[in-house]
Amino acid sequence: MRLLILLFLSGISLIAAGQRKYHCEYKEMILFPMPDSAVISFKKHLEEQGIPPETAEQMVKQLKFPGILTSCWRKVDAGPDSTFILITKSNENDGFSKLDFPDEKLLFSKGEIYRYNSDKHKFLPDTVRSARRIFEKNGESKIILDHRCIVYTSTDSLCRIWVAEDLPEYINPGIRTDIKGAIIAYELKLTGQSIHAELAKIE
């Protein structure tokens, strides 16, 4: 009888753990390459200051303009049935450039990603993030917020993710994958920008 009670209680705790909801916040850093127009404008400014064109060209090459670095928050309310994601700009004074962009809402459900369409007032399939990447372990690991994370790299080398296998896969910041476990951090190389994000808060 005691064994049956223990098995019953264990089953309840497993069900409760599987149905737990999480609130997570990812700090996302986005690097936009310096526009060619800005580089050309800077070179022209140097030449107007009396610097020879050849010297101005060398100075521009040596400076290697890193681009514009900005930050935002990706707030995730994760549950077994659906995960809601809010991408919102960072208002804190962290020393990075502040770019004005609207908030974005995503829905992650059953392995698919949907984007909120404000005109139709509903979530629609996200064609931008529709491609499902294939990920492979690369042998690296890292501890993030006391969770040991395994590093996976996509076969196209454009994405890396850090997965905590002790947390459920519905903790997802908006990346399609079949890997079991929560995505705790990620790096993306997209056209015109590169992104690095890491979990800063989980409760």
C-alpha cells in the first residue's frame, strides 16, 4: 500500500513538473554593420579636412568600423501548450545605441512559430523564421544561470544554440528545432545583422 502511495505521489509530481510555466527574459545584442553611406561620408569628411584621398582610404580601412550595436529584451512566457514571446526595446542606459523599432509578438506552439499580425489581430505563420535548421552537437558546453548547456551548431553555420537538457523544450525564444531541452542562449547571423542573446532571468 505504501509503495502504491509513493508511486501515485511521484506520478503527480512528474505531471506537475511537466505542466509548469516559466517566465524568462533574454538580453539580446544586435550588431548592424556600418552602412556604406556612413563610411563614404566619413572618408569625404577626412578629405575636406585636407587629408589626401589615399591616406583617407587607409584610415578608413584601419578603423574597420564595427557597426551599430543595440540591445533589446526578449520576454518569454513559456508553457507546455504555448509559449508567448515579446521582443521589446531596452530602455536602460547600457551604453549601446538606441534604435527605435516597434515591439514584436511571437507565438511558439507545437514546434512552429507564429507572428502577431496587428492588422488581422491574430497570430499567423511566420514565413521569415519558417526554415527549420538542422543542429549538431559541437562538443562544447557552458554553465548559464546554474544550468549546464550543450552547444549545438546549425549545419549552415549561421546559428548556434545553448541547450539546457534539464529544462523543458517549450522554453524557446523563437527558434525552430527538434532538440529536447530549453534554448538558454543563441547566436544568429542574418543578412545585415548578427545577434547574440543569453538568458538573464528565469522564474
